[in-house]
Amino acid sequence: MNTRILLIEDEHSVAAVIKKALMEDQYDVSVAMDGASAWDHISRFTYELFILDVMLPGGNGMDLCRRIREQGIRTPVLMLTALGSVDNIVMGLDAGADDYLTKPFKIAELLARVRSLLRRVPAGPSPEASHGHARNVLVFSDITLNLDEKNAQRGGRTIDLTATEFRLLEYLMRNPRKVLSRMDILEKVWGYDFNLNTKSVDVYINYLRKKLDDAPGGRVIRTVVGMGYILKDE
């Protein structure tokens, strides 16, 4: 079965070009022209990726993205917008988007971003996933990450993560007590196609820290000045 993508874009010409390019890359693409029809698709069908325009009739993509996350849907979101300022990018990420592409863009770049978001951290056993735990569950200190059910817990408390935050935590938990550079994290979590700078890593590390630190147990993601980040317990 081909990967299913929901494209939410109100400009017919833009939607047609994007859909054609995605279908040529063997993706199964559905199109919604506004927020209401998009939510109807989301409620009825399962998708592996949402491509979401910020400006939509009768609402905006930011609100739709927030609604998706509030419903516990962790499907990756690629946000499209003509608003390319840093503030707008931050707003999109805060709303729950995993990546942000500014119009006008090249189709090759869009396809690269799609591949990056659909890519998962390479599978493999974790040094912490042992002693009675299934290999599809990673464990570090009081944090557990279920790779099949795509959920995270700390001290028995569920931590709500976006798709990108989940992949970031997975990569850290597969490499515990090891300093990981920002470039390492970009390449393994976002993929080689991802072309934002390493500040994106800092943004998502901060998001992940806040969510993990809301649960008891203390900070586990430490900054190693000038080198990167390390997952390390007290």
C-alpha cells in the first residue's frame, strides 16, 4: 500500500501541482480545500503525513494543526505558508507542526521535506531495552518509549509528543550517555534532506525538555557546551 498523504491547500493550481508531483513519487494523495473538509478526512481516514497551508478559508492552518495535536494525533505535519518570518515559523512549530516550508518553493525541496518527515530513526536494539522489556520498548531511567504504540511515559505518566519530538527522544534513547552533536541529530532525526540550520535542534530539544521536566525525575537531557547534547540521568 502506498503512503497516504492529506494535502490541505485552498489554491487549486498549487494543489494540482503538488498532488501531481507527490503521485509521481508513488504517494497516495487526498486533497482538502478548507479546514472543515480537512477535518472530515482526518476523522474518517488514516494518513502518514499532512501537508497543511496556513491560510485557509474560514480559518487557518495554525488552528487546524493545534486541533490535530489536541486530539492526540501525532501524524507529521508539513506547514506551507507565504509568511516566512522567524515569528511565523515559531508560531507554526508551537502549533505542533514538524516542519515549515515558505512559498514559493521548489517541488524538489517539498519532496525532500516529505521524505524527511516520513523517515524514521533506523531500527535496532537499544542498550537500555533489556531485562524483560520487549525490543520495541526503549527504557532509560524512568522514561519508556513504546515504538509500536508511539507513546512515551515518564514515571508512569504519559508524555504527549509530536512526531518529531518522538523521533528525537527515540534517537537520544538509542544513544544514552553519549554526546550527540547538533549535526548528528539533524541527520539522524530529520534526515540528510533537511536543510534548516542546527538551531532547529535547539528549539526541539527545548520543547522536549519542557515536556519531560513537567514529570517528576529531574532533567535528563543535558547541554554539553560547544559539543551538543547528552541523555544522562542524575
